[in-house]
Amino acid sequence: MNKVYEKLTTCLKSVREKTDFQPEIALILGSGLGDYAEEIQVVQTIDYTEIEGFPTSTVLGHKGRFVFGYVKEVPVVIMQGRVHYYEGYPITDVVLPTRLMGMMGAKKLILTNAAGGVNFDYQPGDFMLITDHITTAVPSPLIGANVEELGVRFPDMSEVYSLRMRDLIKEEAEKLGIALKEGVYVQLTGPSYETPAEIRMCRTWGADAVGMSTACEAMAARHMGMEVCGISCITNLAAGMSKKQLSHAEVQETADRVAMQFKALVTAVVSRI
């Protein structure tokens, strides 16, 4: 058996020993949204440390557990804290949680993150609907022997972020009076913030926002045939765009400031998709 798939089946067996919950939608919560998982109708939680072979997040503020429950009667599984490539895990471990949620039964994935604004029209506190992504700087989670049980060798990535879901998100944002930018997200490795020159490079590539997660998860989900959407909270202007030094505290502060709006949008989206 493929080693990546063998690890996934071990994790799934470990989860199924604790719950038989069948989610329809999977959510990955970024900075500032972590406590959203506690506001839903919670059925059960499983700490990542309880799952055999599961990678655990080392980032401060990321709780590190799956939350199973209902958002407006929709069964969901929520990742309260994600795993990042910069923590030293192989890229297949970084996307293992995404694949595992798909194997639990989730057919749709909502990705959220905190991101730096690369577009000069963006301001801290803006929300950006991800229309596409660039993963040139991180290894593809699909490198290596293909996991035939999950998807095809050469998956199409012409519409990673579902147009149908994007239209619904725009409708719900308008109803809530939430201004929504649309743009391209680029994933870099981190953990250092980018240099001004790297941000100029990203802008040349066509990026509007930059971060250290999300795109690899989206790629793995699409490989499995999951329908994907993504929303970034622009928490700061990227390096060289202002005189401010970048810090995780600033990211967290901005994310916390707009968290109520973000949560309202996520709830509205879950009930529609």
C-alpha cells in the first residue's frame, strides 16, 4: 500500500474508534477564527494528539483539534488549528488533515486564513475571496507516487476555487454588508515574513495576498474531487508597503478585530453551499 495512503487509513481508523460522525462540509480555521468552532452546536472534539500518526500544530494560538458538530443543521468537521509546512513536516503531512476530512465524508472544503496584502488597494481588515492561487514556492503535495485511491495522476487545476461557491459567498457577503475583495493568493514557505523584494516579485506574478498555508490544502482537496472555496482576512500590508515592521501580534490583533464579521460570513456560507 502507498505509504501516504497507509498513514491516512491509520488516522481514519483512529478517528472512527472515537466517532462515526459524517460531515458534509470541512472547515479549516485561520488566525482569529479559532474560537468559531466553540460557537457551533458541538457534538464531539478530538485532539490531534489522540489520532495515531497525526501531525500536530506547534503554532501559538492554534488549539490543535477536530471539532464535529452542526452549523445551522449542516454537519461539519472543523480544524481548529492547521499544520504548516514551516513547522518542519513533509508536505504530505501538511495536507493529511485535509485529506482525512475528505475521507471522513466531507465533499466541500472552506479554507480561511490570515494573509498579507500585496495589492496596494487592500487595507488591514479587508476580506479577500480567493479566486486562484500560486504555489510555485512550495512543493506540491502530489509529488511522489500517486495515491490512486484519492485521485488521478494529473488532476485538472483550472478551477481550484469553485465558481459556484464563490458566487454564493459574494451573495452572502452583500446581504451582510461585508465588503469583499477578490484576488489571487500566493503561498510561500515562511516562517519568516517576506522581504520587500519578494513581495514585489509576488505582485509581478499577479498575487494580491500572501501567506504560509491554504493553497497546498486546496490542491490536495481538488485532487480528491472536493469542492473548494477560500477566504483570506488581510491582516497587514506586506513587507515594503508601509513603514511598519511585521509581527504575529499585528496579524492576531487585526484578525481579532474583524472576527465577528468573518464568523457571520462563514456561518452564512455553510448554510448555502
